[in-house]
Amino acid sequence: MHFAFTDEQEDLRRAVRALVDRDGGPHVPPPEAPDTGHDTALWRRLSAEIGAAGLAVPEEHGGSGASLVESCLVAEELGRRLVVGPFLGSAVVSAEAVLAAGDPAACARLLPGLAAGERVVSLAWAEPRSWWSTTECTTTAARDGESWRLTGEKNFVLDGAQADAVLVVAATGDGLSLFEVEAPAAITTTPLDPTRPMARFEFAGTPARPVGDEGSAGPVLTRCLEVAAVALAAECVGAADRWLAEIVGYVQVREQFGRKIGSFQAVKHRLADLFVAVESARSLSQAASWAVATRDERGPEWAAMAKSFCCETYQDVAAEGVQLHGGIGITWEHEAHLHLKRAHGAAQLFGTPRSHRQRLESLLSLH
């Protein structure tokens, strides 16, 4: 199979890279700085100048009607600079959830503001025990006359404190269902990765509006898991690629024992191994984004492989970067610790590499 990006896709990549490079990220806030969420100014520019917020949204709802391939291109470029923004949580995962639910009223209500970058929509899915399960859920929804009320707790909600609307996964008598809650009170958490704002929600009889048919959320969540997996894989490839370039540049100027440390054979071998891993991850990420975007029958397998391998590759690059930067690799003012935290946080988000390998085994009927 021959795969190549179109001229329009390459133009999109260059436009996003130019914009985020001008912004000069990643930003390293001091430990005592208050959590302000994402960079709203940059997000407005990404939405207005490039249309990043509406890539996955059909034209009839104010988006550009692009595919997941374009979304992954943007995710890769935002990952390069560890951009803090609601692209993954709102523009990719939540947009996919609304579309996959097949609810015309919800699409008309939620997608135009999301596509314009004026509203942030979060998906409250993970729970303390079930994480991102497509079959289990302890949060429940019960009818109250003509309406619904939610009871339970949701963790690791991307951009939850900044959300204008939250999509909540809850169990009903017919299975898992999706509900919309307008801007509930969020409990801000302190995640491992300071560049990935998260929140926790507690529901106690909270009024909610159903999105899609009752009990139909299982396939919706399966699709969201595949989309999130390939978007995170692309993000990790972008971050690993730029961070590896920074490492290579640094070992050519840092001296030890009177020599540049990049001249030592052991360092060369380590960097060569990382380069091969990053290029392999890039190929896998691109193949997975195409397979999931086109709903290829092997798309779920590619998504599981990409999430597992790309996240672990970024973890390896991040760890080597801390060590090869020596003392400055563990100072707050340097970006090394941000890569280490982003890598480990991304590995846990939407399922660990091990859980995706187990999912792959199941898909291939290997056990």
C-alpha cells in the first residue's frame, strides 16, 4: 500500500506548525501558579485561522468536514509543542461521540459552537474502577418524569473545568447511555501532566438530557476509544520527534571529559535506536489514522497497536532526554520534566499500552 499526504494536508501541517512555533511553547508555569486551563488566545487563533476546532465536524454543522487523518496531523503538530488546549478532548473525542450517537438534535445543539471554538465539550467517561470501559459503568441514570437524573462520579475528564457542556456515560436499564449536562460544577484535579487539564465530577441527582437512543452508547464508546487512541498516538509521535531533535542538538554542545558527549559511541547508539523507534511509530500512527478514518475492518487492531507502541516510544525518548540533559533535565525551568510527564500521562489516558495489547489479542483471537 502506498500512502502519501495530499498537498492540502501538508499545507494544514505547515500552517499549524507555524502558528504554534510562533507561540513559543512549551510553557513552563511555576509550581505555585494557579491552574488557568488551556491557552484561550492560542485556541481562538487555531480555531479562527486554521479551523482546528471544526475539522471533524460536518459542514452542515459549521465544520470543515475533514477526516480523522487531518485531525491527527493537527494533533501531531500540537504535540510537538505540548500545546495546552481542548483539541483532543473537545474537537476530537467529544465531537466524535456526538456524531457517533446519531442524534440530529444533539448535533445541531452542540456541534456549531464546538466547531467555531466558542464552546468546549468534554466527555466524562472514566471512573475510579472501570476507567474507559465500553461495557461497565457505576454512574447511573434514572427517569424523573420526562427527564433524567444522574448519580455517580467521573474522573480524568479532559478540560472539564473549562467545559460549557459535558457528555456523561451512565448506565440505564437498557445498558450504557450518553447524556448531556450543561456546565456542571467541576472539581479541578492536579494531574501528573500539567499541560493536560483534567477535572472530576460528582453527580447527585443531576438533571441530564439523553444524547442518542437509550442503551446505545456501547458502539459509540468503542468508536471514541479507537479515535482517541490514534489521536494520542499522533500526538506522542510529534512530541517524541521534536524532543529527540532537542536531545541530539544538546549532546552536540554538552561536554564531559573534554569531549562533546554526542561523540561517545554509547550515546550515538542510544540516539540511533530512538530515531528508529520514532520513525517506526510515525509510520504506525499514520497507518492507524487512515485505517480508523476510513473505518477499515482492521482499524481497531491498528488503533490498539498505535496507542501501545507510540506511547511507549515517547516514554523512552522522554526518559533518555532527562538523563542526557544531565542536571538541567531535572530542573523545573527546563522542559524535560514536561515531556516525561506528558509521556507517562498519555500512556495512561484512554487505556494503558498493556490494556491495548490485551485488546489486540482479543481482536486477533490470540487467547
